[in-house]
Amino acid sequence: MSLSVGPLGVDVYLWQCAPGRCVVVDPGAEPARILGALDREGLEPALIALTHGHLDHTAALPALLDALRARGIRPPVAIHRADARYLGPEGEETNRRIFADIGGRGYFERFKVGLPSADVLLEDGDLLPGTRFRVIHTPGHSSGSSCYYDEAEGVLVAGDTLFRRGIGRTDTFDGDPELIARSIRERLFTLPRETRVYPGHGPATSIGAELGALD
């Protein structure tokens, strides 16, 4: 299931990976809503996975982790190695720079939090621990932007790399328009056309639909 949270409408995904267990992807805001959704679905997070490190996708992390740990639940936090600097001691300054680049200082000041360091540093081709999701490194929106692909289910969690009729912005010190174009062309558009794409913002789409939009 998914929730749209925060003023930027970040899509948070709760992907069941075993009976009663799930991966929480990109807890960007509204930790109480995320916790409520977990309770309603009867799910316990086995992992929190971040498609990239930008604050709009991570700001709920501290409060969510605190609430879970109060229940004795301690899910590890996973992110691609190249985006580890968005978390931990470097996280505040790295995010400050990103949001300054896009004129989002107000957003940063409103939502800045002390973010924990990652527990799991991912590389291209890794499996998310305890799942069938394989990491596809898709730099361009950020250096460590990654998508999570479950081939058996035909599902791609795309973060801010690919949207319905759009792609992630690249106008920051850590963005690269040529890299994101190559990531999409060479890493995502080679997947089966029927692959369902679940982006970091907005509605779901498919690889075939996005390819068709280019024709």
C-alpha cells in the first residue's frame, strides 16, 4: 500500500515481504500516519529503504524509528552508498545545500531533523535484505538515487528517477541531467514494458506507458 505525505506529496510505500512483515520505502513526513497505516495493515517493518537521501523522502525517519523502538522493533535503514552523506553527521548540511539550490530553504527549515546514519549501504545489484527487490542504481536526481525492482512481481519502485510523464529534477549540486537520462534509457527502459512503476511522487505508471509517451 502507499501513502502520500507532506506538502510535496511524497509516496511512502509499505511493501509486504513476509507474513506480517514489510519494507517501508521513503518515510518522508507524517510519521504518525505511517505508523497508523502499519497498525491498520498489521505489518511490522523489517527494513526501511530509501530510494535517495533528499529530506522530503527521509524527514519522518527519526520519529518513526523512535516509535518503533518503543515497541521493541528496530528495523535497519538502507540507502545506496553514494547517498549516505544525506544521513548521519553530514545529513543536515547536505540537505541544506540541496534545498538552497532549488529555492527551498523554507521547506528545509520547517522539516530539518537530526537524521540517523544508515545501517545498510547498498550497491547496484544488491537485494534489499529479506526481499526480492533488486537495487538498480540510477544516478542523476542524486548520486545514489536507486530503484528497487521485483522481477517476479513485475514491480519497480522508482523514487524520483521516473514519474508518470516526467523525470526527477537535476538542478542541484548533486544532480546531473545527462546521468538521469542515461539511467532511464539504459537501466529502466530495458525492463519489460508491462513493469508497473511506483514513483516517489504522483500516480503509478508503467515502463510501456512511459516509452509510449516518447514515441
